[in-house]
Amino acid sequence: MESAALLKPILIVGIGGLGVPAVCALARAGARRLGLVDPDAIELSNLPRQVIYTVRDIGRRKADAAAAYLGERYPGLVCDVYRFALDESNAVRLVSDHAFVIDATDDPATKFLINDTCIALERPFIYAGVLATSGQAMTVLPGRTACLRCLFEEPPAADESASCRDAGILGPVAAVIGEIEAAEAIRAVSGERPEIAGKILTYNAASANIRVVEVGARAGCACGAAGQVVDKAAAQAARHH
């Protein structure tokens, strides 16, 4: 019997180095509806790490090519294609139509927009990033675990984010992080607690090291998770008196 949880729609923002392995993993797991958000066209430089695309796809929109690839291999999968960037004008609509959001973009401003929109709409999501030979990921349960702004109050300056993109990424590292994002999405829509909710996972391919660290919610953050932790602690203390 098909799991009802896998019928819940999952939004993937960015169908590149992180998004490609994430959507493939979701399709293999039996997901039945995916929202694919990406305004970019496929370039030759994408092909070594975004392995579902071929030379014939160069110039084609990533979201269209990914939907076609998945549709051929998973006939029961519905892909909603959004050939534009997630921004202030559409974020609420897109996020509210999905049960979970996967951040697979390389744009810091978009990551913070995902964070803020998901917090406001109480939608669970996973943040991720990759740089050179390392990657990281953290699942956020709004109001319950630390959010992106608990770690970084504001996005990095434009010159800092540009230098990160110039550094490039190692394809297999993006694949590992993308697979982790998909696994967390499946756990969340299935009603299970995601493994790295309230934790940040860091993977370093150069040292073959995976590290998972608990992340506390920041007092005063608009996500409100820190206040809930305090309230729970107070309630537990009251029960013991």
C-alpha cells in the first residue's frame, strides 16, 4: 500500500548541484508530487555534477529538464514546474502549497527568504549549503528548533557570497548533502522527527569526516523557538515540585 505521507507535496528550491540528487532520491523513495523551482538554464559547466542533464539539454530550463527526466522514469510522479526564482512576490504562495521545503539554492538571500517564510507559515524545511569539499545541512521545525537566523542573524554581504560561488563545489559532496535533504523531507512528511532537526550536520570530504552538533535556539530570534524551550523547561520544573 502506498504511504499517504508520500502524497504530500515537497518543494525543492533550486534544481542544481543540491536539487538534482534531492529530487532523484525523493522520486526513488516514492514521492508523488514535487514542486521544482529554478529560473536558470542548463550550462555546459553544470553537466559534471548535475548528472541528469546532458549536452542536449544545454539552454533548456533546469526545472523543465528535471521534470521530463523524472516523468520518464517515474510515471506516477507529478512535477509542478516553476520557471522563476523564489522571491518576495511568490514565496508565501509556493511555501503554503507544500508540506516541506528543501533549500537547494546557492543564493544566501533566497535561503533567508525560505527561512522567514517557512517560520511565518509554520512549514518545516531544511537548509543546506556546499562550498569546495565541504557541505552542511540543518532541518528546522518552526517554533520548535533553531532556525537559520538563530545561527546567522543576517545574510552575508554580497562580496562574501560572490567569493563563495567562485570557490566552486565538489559534485559528490553536493550529492551527499542533497540525499540527506531528501531523507529529512521524507521523515518529516511521514510524521517522524527528522534526524537533524535542531542540529547542524557538517560533511568534509577532504578529511572523510561527518560531524553533527546540537544547535540551540537564539534568545530574541523572531522564530520563537528559544521561548518555547524556556516554557517547556519551566513546565518540567513545576511538575517536579
